Amino acid sequence: KRIAVLPGDGIGREVMDGAVRVLKAVSDCFGHDFKYTEGLIGGAAIDAAGTPLPKATLDVCKESDAILLGAVGGPKWADVSPNIRPEKGLLAIRKALGLFANLRPVTAYSQLINASPLKKEIIENVDLLIVRELTGGIYFGEPSERRGKNKEIAVDTLLYDKEEVHRIVEKAFQFAQARSKKLTSVDKANVLESSRMWREVVDAVSAGYPDVKVEHMLVDSAAMKLIQSPEDFDVIVTENMFGDILSDEASIIAGSLGMLPSASLRSDNVGLYEPVHGSAPDIAGENKANPLAMMLSAAMMLRHSFQMEKEALAVENAVSAVLNEGCHTADLNIPSGHCVGTDEMIQKVVEHIN
Amino acid sequence: KRIAVLPGDGIGREVMDGAVRVLKAVSDCFGHDFKYTEGLIGGAAIDAAGTPLPKATLDVCKESDAILLGAVGGPKWADVSPNIRPEKGLLAIRKALGLFANLRPVTAYSQLINASPLKKEIIENVDLLIVRELTGGIYFGEPSERRGKNKEIAVDTLLYDKEEVHRIVEKAFQFAQARSKKLTSVDKANVLESSRMWREVVDAVSAGYPDVKVEHMLVDSAAMKLIQSPEDFDVIVTENMFGDILSDEASIIAGSLGMLPSASLRSDNVGLYEPVHGSAPDIAGENKANPLAMMLSAAMMLRHSFQMEKEALAVENAVSAVLNEGCHTADLNIPSGHCVGTDEMIQKVVEHIN
Ligand SMILES: CC(C)[C@H](C(=O)O)[C@@H](O)C(=O)O
Ligand SMILES: CC(C)[C@H](C(=O)O)[C@@H](O)C(=O)O
């Protein structure tokens, strides 16, 4: 199996170290042979090659079975032109590889329950999956431009074609089918034309999954209910921007963004795996970053791109074991725990792989 | 002072009763003369006149100093064509009257602190104001349509001109100036052209308010931080859709959407006042609705359109007094309190006006 490794910027390199080390432990333990190739992306690529996604990086990714990505961006590149910003590298790779299905699972670890601002009884049984459309919508619609004599008008375009909606909704139904058979589709159909089409597609696809219970929810209401009664949700499917907002919001349940992994898939199981968090330039290089989101993303890679369920569980169980020992990084506010650095956290998880 | 009264649908009429009764108590007590004119809007208007905002209603509003609005919509009108949906009445009146500045204050009432899913220490000092742009953005941008041979493409347009952004940002700075001198501007500048223009305008306007501390925050991050550390916010300014999502989300802090009032203003102080909640058809007519958001909206009217600060405070203090007595409606989950119906709640608040 060939794995492209794109550490990116800020804490990206530190957390990527966690993913690579835990994967090495997994391959030793289970007898696999993974081949790693590094590539530049984001600010690091702008510095080295003048563009956030160099062709060499894209080529490496295209020849790989899966891609691990750390994080991109930082104040250092705040003033580069919008078209070569670090984030463009991330958006471009998602689009170029057609990774339309972004999976963002949210689990309330019992060991971290006190780190959440939410009351224990609200979150203790939460285990939900956000399925976010990732290559369409207002992120990629054209025109997206300034207009007028003095550039005094700005326009962005939210565009979906039915096929794009269909494939992500179909994926979400498959996950719902395999889980609790409950799907919440989030839109803003009382305002947006694209949301009304989204609803049509959900209703049409739902005919093929008679045992999955479907609910339509407006995004404003969903933003409230996700915090008020998160246990009511199982699989959530939504368009690109709404998914971006709701998944960051849902990190509240897990206690920290530093716990949330993600997978971005296309139909043939090639996938990109990255933490939901960003490059956190304020703590970069300080051995403070939480590597678990990146390590759990590697577990998702084992599961979704390599069909190695046993190995994925080994990583997830190792994380759980370390949390059971009371260890956590500084992003998690747990008075009673034992606060460790990035490196020690990685080491501890690696030791639990068996 | 002339007040247009638009009860709308569902619980709209029940909660409107609260606003009108408390205003009558205020005018008796303080010696004012308010003139009320009723108008149809939303589903009620569709049933009576075939359109969600009849010309007669708009005329009444145009001749008034302020408008009170209950709520619109419900499953009864789910199948009408998109252009005459109940919500269109609300959007059309906002646009026709140019009510661009939507104020949504969020207060954590100490009496309700246990009703929130959030821990007490997270919310106990929260008192924030969301300033939402209300007549632009993706709600009103053209084109918003279906395209293609089989209508297989859906498009919505997020459009702002600088002047629209300028006037709402200016308003927000004025509020920030008068409050804690702290302003958070929320956008998605790493993806949207309109957000990059928004940031430019905020930075330009900020030069005129050197003592106001300004922070730019991405909407995904804001959705998280609003729950994680709501006390860090004072005034939040954002575009139409982001404001819609964040203000519903913020209701978590107050314990219920039933506590959140809103004002929609233009520059001459004419305003429309409505609760943030919807028409709640599931409990309509059951004497269960929380009338406080509507009554607090009437208080905002006294303050913002009539410059009657004393009178506004009288309403707000009356609400607080009733909460102090342990009374609340069924939307608030407070085991120790005394749960009352809509009518009794209204009566109690009215009795406290003095
Ligand atoms: C960095 C940014 C462009 C990106 C997004 O909005 O998709 C990030 O927030 C994410 O959620 O992966
Ligand atoms: C009813 C709907 C169109 C409206 C909006 O999205 O503005 C509502 O959610 C609100 O917040 O006032």
C-alpha cells in the first residue's frame, strides 16, 4: 500500500509524526508493508515552490492508495494573493482527486466527558457521523469574484448539480443503513433553491432505503439541536458549507477539536485523511499539539481505504487505553488527568498497539 | 405612536397577545397612547388573500412607527409554490422596508441557568449581541434558480455590495462602542470572495473606532467558540446566513429559543420586532408557547423605535421578576420551577409592570 504523507504547516508536522509512528507499529504488529512518500502542501509548498499544491505533490497523491494530510495555513501567508493561499492547496487537492464524501465522526469519549462545556447527561451516549459534501457548493461555484467599477460588489455562487447531490446522499444512506438506520438531512430549504433540490434528491434516494428513517432539518435549527440534544442524531448529511460549520460546532461534544478525525473519500475507496483541526500556529513546535485526531484519521484510512478493520480498531483501542490511563494533551481541560506533550502522547499510543 | 400588529401563524397569535397586553400595561402606567393596526402575513395571508404579504399589510407597515410580528409558516403550507410560501412574507417585508440591521441579544438569565445543556460556569456571565445583516447575501442574491434541460442544476447567489456591508458594520461598531468595546466579525474569508470584501470593510470602518477591539473569526471556528467560551463574546457582526445559524445556536445559552427577542432596524429607527423562534405548529393553540421572546421584542421596540428606555426596562424587569418567582413555560426544562401556560405567564408579567 502506498501512502502519500503531506505534513503541511504549523502543528501539521508534529501530529503527522504520530500517524506515521502508529502506522509503523501497526505494520510491524500485523505484518503489512506500507510505503510512505512525502509531499509539500500549503504554506510550506508556497515557500518552496510558489504554489500551495505543486504538481509533484499532486502526482504523488495520484499514485497513492491513500493520503495523510496534517494541516495547512498560518499568519505567515496572510498576505499572499487569494489564489495561492495555503487553504487553496487543500481545496484544490479535494477537488482534483474528486474526494466528495467527507466523513466526520464525533464520539464523546467517556474519559473526556468532563472536558466538554456540555453537561455529562447531554453527551454521554453521543456517537454520530457527519457526512459532508466536499467538492461542490459555494466552495467551488463560479462566479466567485469582485465586480463593479471600484470592485464594490462581491459575489459567490452556491451551485450543485443533481448528480453531485445524489452520490453524497447515497453514501450517507449506506452509512445510515449500516448504523442506526437514522439519517438527518440538513439544508435551508425555506430560503435556498439548492436546498430544495437537495431535499428532492434525499426523498428520491430514500425510496431505496425503506428501513432508514429520514428527517429534514433546517440548518439554523440543526445548529441548535446538535448541542441541545446531540443524542438524537446518528448520521447527518449536508452540503459543503453547512457541514464545515456543524462539524466544528460538534467538536464541543468531544471536548476538543484535537479529538476529531476525518476521511474524504471517492467511490473507489481512495481517500484523504486529515484532522478536523487547523495548523494552530500559536502552539506549533511547542510539543503541545494533540496528535490523536491525526492518529485517529490514520485509523480511518486503515478502515476505509485499506479494509483493515482489525488494524483500525487496534489504533482506536490504543487511543482509548491511553485516555483510560488519564493522559491527555493541553487542549483538553481535565483537572484530574495527567497532561502530557505531543511526543509522549504518541509514544504511549504506539506502546499500546498489539 | 402607530404599531402594526402581524400575528402570523401557529403560536404567533398567542405570543402576540402577550406583547399587546404588556404594551397596554406600559401605556397605562407611563401615560402613552399607542395605536394598533392588525395585518395578515404568512400562511394566514395566503389563506385569506393568496399571497404571504398582501399590499394592505405592507401599507399598514409603511404607515407605522414600528411593527410587531409573531411567527410565520407551518406544515399546512408545505406544498404551496416556493414563491408564495409563508416565509416569503417575512423575507419580503424585511426587504421592502429595508430593515437591514437585525439585533439578536442573548442573555443567560440566572433563573434559567439550569435549563441550558451547558455547564453553569460556561454561561453564567453571558450577555452578547448578534448583529446580523438582514437584507442581503444569499437570501436575496440573483440568480436563485434551477437550470438545465431537466432542471438538474440549482444555483443560489451570495452577493453583497460594499455599501450594504458598510452600513451594518457601522451599526455594529456603534453598539460595540456603547457596550464593552469589543467586536467579533464572523466570515469565511478563507473561502468566500464576499467574506474577503467584508473583512476589508470591517478594517476600514474600524479606523473610525480606535477604542473598539476588533477580531475576525471564521464561521466554523465561531460556531465552536460560541459554545465553548461564550463569555469571550460581546458584539458579533456577521452576514445574513451566518447570523441565522449562529443566533439559533446561541439560544442554547439562554436555555430556550423561547427567550430570544429580536429587532430589525433601518437607519431612521423604524423597526420590526419578532421573536427568534418560529411558529411551532406542534404546540399552537395549546396554551403552551413561551410568550417571553415576543414580550421582550416589544421591550426592544420601546427602546429602539420609541426611545423609551424606562418603559423597556419596566418590561424586562417584569420578566425577570416573574422568573424570580420560579415561573416558566414548558419549553424550559427546570425541575424545581413552577410550569405555567402562555396565558398565565402573560398575566404575571403584566401584573409586574409598574
Ligand atoms: C481550511 C478550510 C478551507 C477548510 C474548509 O472550510 O473546508 C477547513 O475549515 C475544513 O473544515 O477542512
Ligand atoms: C423563517 C426563515 C426564513 C428565517 C430566516 O432564515 O431568516 C428565520 O430562520 C429567522 O431567523 O428569522
